Amino acid sequence: MKKSELKRAAEEVVERLAGNYPDARCHLDFRNEFELLISTVLAAQCTDVRVNMVMVPLYDSKYKRPEDILSDGVDRFRDEIRSVNFFNNKSKAVISICDTLVKEHGGKVPGTMEELTKLAGVGRKSASVVLGNCFGREDVIIVDTHLKRVASRIGLIKESDPDKIEIELKKIIPADKQFRFSMRIGEHGRQVCKARKPDCGKCFLSDICKSAFRT
Ligand code: SF4
């Protein structure tokens, strides 16, 4: 597809997603950037449902600030999150994050991609989740498993590396629509264009999707 055609197709996808999922939102429960940052790190290769189940009661009862996790210490924190996949490595990452937040950011979550991605276990995807949901940044693409799968099936991307996908999509999705597009295409992946069996018969993109009725 020529670049101009790809841009037009992307515009159409953005518009239809907005019409169908106007209120698409993050599936992790959070009340502030600290909770979302920690839950996003814990949600890697784990379900949002599991992370919510484990973390919401902990945020309510004792983990209000990074200092609270640090004073519990790595062993107790690890015990608290034992039912989350890779709890061992994740508990070390969370302790490191909390330590950096306290020592370098006055206990607050920083609001830039550069600062966030310096934190242990925080890649561009997690940073984008926090920036979009908590800092009002519209110019972030969240390359998660749903976005990768659906954007690839539709034909919007060719790359498979997340950093390259981000660059590809940033060229064809307007900056002020990138965050909402990410949330909405993720929702489409959960509801219709599912990993195992996309429901092309019910899909509002089937007339423009290059994989329609082929997966
Ligand atoms: S037409 Fe099928 S493959 Fe394409 S986006 Fe819709 S559900 Fe996914």
C-alpha cells in the first residue's frame, strides 16, 4: 500500500474505532500514577484481572506511596504478590522503582518517557500507559499484544519489533489521536479480533481489513 493510501486507511480505522469504542479505558484499576505504574509493571505476562485482584486491596490497605512498599521490604512484598506471574523478578523491579522514585523524584512518578524508561522493568509500553492515562499525553502509542495483533491483521503495520511498530504507527496516526487509538484498538482485540479466532463476521472493519475472513 502507498503511504498516502495507508494514511487514509489509518484515518478510517481511527474514526471507526472511535465510533465503536468511544469510552475504551485501561483495564487495570488505579487511582493515581503510582498505582498505575506499579500495576503496569506487574501486569507484564499476567492478566489485568489478576493484578487488580491482588493489588487493589493492597493499595487500599497499605501501599499508598513508594515509601510504604520500601518499608515492607522485598520479602514481604514478594509474599503479597505471589499469585502474580514472575512475582520474584517483579518484586525486585518494584522495590527498585520505589527506591528510585524516593531518591530521585521526591517520591513522585515522573511524567516523561525518558525518566520513566529509566525505572527498572519499565519499557516504552508501560511508560506510554502511564503517560496517556495519568499525564494527559495523547501522543503515545501503546504497543501491547492486542495492538500488535490487530494492527498487523488490518495491514497498518509490517514490523514485529515493538519499537519499530511504534515508529510505523506514529507516521500514520495523528499525534493527538495516538493514545485513544491505542486504547480502542486494544478493546477491539479483546472483544472482536481475538487472538485465536477473530470474529470477522461481526467486525466493522471487515471491508478494509487485509486479513478479513482469512485468519
Ligand atoms: S476483519 Fe477480522 S481480522 Fe480484520 S480486524 Fe476485523 S476481526 Fe480482525
